[in-house]
Amino acid sequence: TMFTAVHALALQPIYAKHHIRASRRGLTTSDGSCAAVKPVKRRNLGEESSAKRSLKCTAFPDVSVALTTVIEFANNSSPGLAPAAVANTAVFTAGFSVLRLGLTLAGIAHSWFLGTVVMAAFGLGGYVLVCAYFIAGSAVTKVKMKQKQAEGIAEARGGRRGPGSVWGSGTAGITCAIMALSGMTTISLDAWRLGFVASFCSKLSDTTASEIGKAYGKTTYMSTPPFKLVPRGTEGAVSVEGTVAGLVISGVFAALAMAVGQLRSVESVGICVFAAFVATSFESMLGALVQGKQGFDWLTNDVVNGIQISLAAAVAICIGS
């Protein structure tokens, strides 16, 4: 009896608490006692976890789809014009301030076209090469800029390139890209890709040789017989320092092209370096023989550059095919 009484006293607070809760919920009878409460059926924990997972999946469908799309685009070696235009516009918008360091406003607009066509035909790897060319070319142009300006041999506009320079650098690459996209030639996609790489390899080699030669060249001579010594910056002149720098950068650029999947073998790297050397040598001789001469006023630097890179692409495609 004593145990029962103690037990009742111990449980009295719990009963009272239960009664208060029942009263608040309207579950007490007219005499104040608690009504029977129907047990609440609990969901299975497995079902609850499954429901949460389902909610998470449906809450972020756009993110997963977008991520998949980006990965597929990055792995596509020739994604086409529409996706390339969207991606290139995003890059140009984000990097506009950087582009302004090396290009005029008109130059940026023309570069957008170049980047879009190249990305459409040769994928992200080809686009990376164009970006690498822009960065490296802009960097070597600014080497010892004050000294070049003082000597009157620096590039105009502080080295910033306009539309003429863009086309002088990218005409051959754009042509290769358009031909690859058209699919209307007997030349393979790999051969057009080889020509594209060789053209930019040649232009970067020429820019580097010229700018390093202007900055550090100690022995500068004409590229045609009798190879007489001339001042730095003379049209058609070459220097040992510039020539070596041009060969090195062309090899590095071709190796990068192989690393990003644009070239398939070391042999292709060698072809691009050789084609670049042939084209830059021809460009120097062309400049020495006729550029600036009477009757050849139309043969500007940009036109000569366009001829040079076209020659590099042609040599590479012929050898590679």
C-alpha cells in the first residue's frame, strides 16, 4: 500500500502535465478526465530520407543541368557557333578590363568574332591558344616600352592592337576554322587544326622576335644579301637575340597546343615550328625587298602579317597531309 501511494505521488506531476496539455487541445471529457487519444502514425524513416533526397533533387534541377552542359561543352572538340558565341561573350564580358590593356575598342569587337569562330571549330583548346597568344604577344610588346618609344620604334597606341592587327594575326586561323566548320573540303579537321596552330605559332614567333630584337638586339642586319648591318627596328632586319627568342616561343606555343589537345604528336609540334620559321623568314625578306618601296604603299605591316600567317598554315597543312 505504501509503495502504491509513493508511486502515485511520484507520477502525479506527469499526470497533471498530461491533463493540462489535453485540456488545451480540447481532449478532456465533461467530467475533466482525459479522452482517449488516437495514436499518430509516424512515417517510416527510410521514406522520410527518400522524400528529403527527392526534394533536394527537384529543388536544384537547373544547377545540375547547367553543370552537365558546361562539362559537355568543355569536352566537345568542335561545339558549333551558337554555344561558342554564348561562351565567348561571357568571357569577353568578364575580362573586358584585361582586353582593354592590349586592344582598342574596335580591336575587341573584331577579336570577339575571331574567338567565337575558333572556339566553334576547334573547341576550348583552340580558344585557350588564342588567349595565350594574346597574353604573350601583349607582354612582349611592352618589354622596354619606354626605350622603344624614345628610339621611335615602339608600336603605336602604346602597343594596343586595332582591327588591322587582329586580322593580320588571325586571318589564317579564321579561314582554317571556317573551312573546318563547313565540312565542304577534302582536307581533314586535324589538318585544318594543324594549319590553325601553325599560323598563330608563326605570328607569335614574329612578334616576339621583333619586340625582343628591338629591346635587346645588339647585332641587327638585313635578312637579304649582302646582309648589311642596320639600326634596330629597321623593316626587314633581324637580330640573333630576336631570332632565338622567336624560335623558343614558337616551340613553347606548339607544345602548349599539344598539351591542350590541338596537336596529336611531337611530329606535329615540329611541323608547326618549321612552318613558323619558314613563314617568319619569308616575312622578313618581303619586308626588306618591297615593303615601304614606291608602288607598294598597300603592303602595310598588317597585310604582310596576313601573308606570313597564311604561308605558315599552308606549309603545315601540306606537310601534315
